[in-house]
Amino acid sequence: MRKVLLLFVLILTVAGTFALWLTSGEGFIDPKEMTMMGGLALIIVFAVFLGIRRIKSLRRSEPPEDEMSKRILKRTAATSYYLSLYTWLALMFFSDTTELEISSFIGLGILIMAIEFALAWVYHTYFAKINE
């Protein structure tokens, strides 16, 4: 139960800072910021989905971590790791042709890594064969 509460505290913290970021702007949002906001919104929605799923699991008295969920998490981590290596390679390749600052570029890379992890988790949970 503590992990679920910690997850929702983290979600509220990120959503609060996201709302603060939206309200503290000058009013005009450029396309770069819109892309970052969209990615952050996707991550928040994914975290809420995981939190609701964990609460339902707790209500059914299922163990928090069984063998299948550990295996799915391990495969998800491996898939997202390989995808992130290629993502960083592509980002380094295109870094000279873009006008992004280094800090924005690193933030974009981290955001893409989080989205890749979420997509890999969805793939391995719902579409991949478990006993490959």
C-alpha cells in the first residue's frame, strides 16, 4: 500500500509542477514547449493508469510482485534500454542541425526514454507472448 501511496504522491507532485509551468508562462507557447507538454501529459496518464491498476490488484488481494510481473518488467527494461540507445544515437546525429539548447536536448532525450518505457511496458503486458 505504501508504494501505491508513494506513486500517487509522485503523480500529484509532477502534475502540480506541470500546472505551475502552464500558469507561469507568458501566454504564448511555442511548438517545442507543446511537444514537451504533450510528452509529460502522456507520462502522467500512464502513471495514473499504473496506480489504478495497482489499487485494483490490492483490492483483489493479489501479490504486488509475482513472477509474471517481474518477467514483464525485466523484458520491458531490456527493450526500452535498447530503444533508448538508438534514440540517443539519433539525437546526437541530429544535434548539430537543431536549434535546441543542450539542457532542452537532454530533457527531450529523457522524456523520450520515459515514453519508450511506457510503450514497451504496454507492448509486453498486452501484446507480446509471455513464454517466448
